[in-house]
Amino acid sequence: MRCGIMFGYHLHQRGKWSGDLYVADWEQILTAQHPSHIYPTRIRRKDILITKMLHDKFRFPVAEGALVPNYYNNISLEFDTAFKDCRPYGRRSRAPRPQAEVEEILEMSDHLRVDEQAQPSSAEVGGYEEVALVVQPPEPEEDYWMMPNNDLLIRNQVVPRRHLHVPTSESCPLPIEWLDVKRETFTNLDHGDLHWIEDCWTADAREGTSRELDEEFLGRTVYTLLKKKPMPGYEYQNGRLTKVHKETSRPEHIFSNNWARMGTVAKKEAQAYWAVLGPIRDRERRMSGRGASIKLEDYEQYDRVVNDTRQSLLQKPPLGMPCVAFAMSGLGEERSSQVFDTSIYMNASVNDSSGEPRGAHQENEKPAGFVSEHYFALIHKSIPIQEAKRIPAAKEAIDSEFRKSDKRGFVDWNRVQEKSDAMAYAVEN
């Protein structure tokens, strides 16, 4: 069973609810590099299990900080209006919580602590079964590297520091010749221009210094990897392969799909910004001996080294442990929870005739709205009808369904006529 976030209601014409909801997958939000990469799915209401907190209140994981999207590619673009409507936790102005809500949260945590001490190994279904406790992995104590994809290399700073990060040949997991000159630093400082800093790290590396801020910060530094030289007529812009148009007015740091949605004022601001940033990037590339792509002698080992490095930087999966499956449901006006008995898997009887273990009878009835993991494992792809008719098995299936409907007389073929004749008849009568 997969977790998701409700995005809204599917409505018919005139605003009538169809009974379906729009839900975005939790993992998709977590790994999306831009809000436009999140695609809500239309799901029937009865196929959804709703989880609530105490006092029948809904959760808002993004606002709480339980779900933080990784907007690496476009988080730095102040001109990207799509990002401003979907700011993750920690990058928005937050008003203080009301005192009543703070007291409720503290009271809930006290109750949970008491329940854990009283029932350390039981699975009781009580008043707090709807609060999902997520065990987070321990926070690292030292700065570390990560690669969300083959385009970015990120240095996470968990130790307070004042100086901006500068990669070296000894500390960088990849050859520093493969890093582009751009450096984006995201800090936890909310004042001035210190929350997001974009500059060129090669200038600090060449001078043997590092830019110092006026106070300590935590955050991350994002580096873009250079790519192999693309085919003629294309180039990598902001890490994405893009077709070159000579007469375009779009600056390189704005993706083409975002440029089409921007207004006139935002486009002028982006052009003015790139008029300053573009020459600085080109100058730093020349002074550091870099080009727009990696060198030809590195082609053979580039893909292998990048893939191996990314695999080595992935978070290690937790150790496996035996788990008891619970199915929880919050459907209907009254909250309810259904716990399926798993003892049938462990208490097996013996077949008298063969002497082999025989499992006890298992009920297959499930509560309304229950959806198994097999349901979400189904894979389907919609294709145009003309393409389906070119597949013999698909064409035969379509014809078979048509013949079944035809036998039931779903169409009176004696009254079928051309559209133009039907329109003329409607006008005359």
C-alpha cells in the first residue's frame, strides 16, 4: 500500500463532485526536482484509506516538514513562478503556532510516551491508532556528499560553518575537472541575500580562499556536473539537453517549459540576470581551463565513474526485521481501525493424510476501501485506438467486445446516418 497526499476533488460540470480524489504519490513528491514534475492521480474515494491525527484532525505533511521535496534544479530560480506556489518546509515564512495547538501536541506526545511504556510489545487498537509514528534515521554528525541523479553533486553541511564550501581533489568523490564552475549554496539564514547564494567556486579555489558569511549556517552546496559533448544543434543548459534556437530570447538558466509560462516582467528580469551571470560563467570557464563539456579523454570512464560514485553515496537500506501487517481505515463518520489477525500464518496445523503442514483457513473478506499491494502493482498503459488495431491480439479483443455489444442491440443500425444528414434533419424539424 502506497502513501499519498490529497490534492483536491474531481468535479463534473457545474461543480458536482464525481466521488474521485486527486492524490499525489508520496515518493514522487519526495524525489521531484520541480513542482511541475508532480502528477496527481485520480483515484476512487472508496479505494483510499484516510489517516487522521487526534481529535479527528487531518495532517499536512509538507507544512509540518515531514515531507520535504528535493527541488534541486529550480529552487534557485527566483523568476520561476511555479516554485513560489509550492515552497517546501523551511523555505517559507512561518507564523508561530497558537498556544492551544502547542499544548495539544505536547499532550499527544505525553500520551504516546505513556502508551509505549505500558505496552512495549503489544499492538493494541486504542484511541491513538491513527497517529503514524515514523522512525527517522539518526542525523549524520559530519558533512556528507550525496547525488540525487547523474547531473548534480551535493555537499550537505550539518556542522555549523561560516565559509562557503570549496571542493578539492582530496575531498571530492568525483574528479573536480568534471564539476562546472557554478556553485549554489542554500543556507538556513532567512535574512538578506544569504538564504541562496550563486557564484563560481573556481574563483575561491584559484585564490586559495573561501567566502565568509557574517554568521554560522547550515545547509547544502549544489554543484552541476559537466556532460559529454552533445550532438550538433544541441547543448546542455542548466544540466538538461536542449535544442539550440539562434533567435530565442530565453536565457540559458531558464528551462524552455518554464519560459513559456513566465510573464513579460519576469522574462525581462531573467534576461537582465543572465546578462550579468552569463559572462561571469564564461570567464571562469576560460580561466579554470574548462569548457561546456568534459574532455574527450574522459569519455571512456565518465559513465562508469559517475554511476559507481552515485551508488556509493546512496543511503544504506535499514536491516530487515520481521513485521506484523496492520490495515488501518478511517472511513465513514466514525473512526475505525481493522487489525487483521496474523496468527494464521504462524499457527499451522498438520494434514492427517500426508503429514505435511496445513495452514488454517484464512478469511478473504476485507473492509470497504481496502486495497492490497497487488492492486498498486498493476501496470497499464493507455494507447490510441489506431495503434491498438495494429496489434492482432488487441484488435481481436476489441472486435470481440464489439460483437458482444452488437448482439445485445446497443445500436439500431437502420437509423444510422451521416452527421450532415442528422444536422439537416435537426434544422428542418
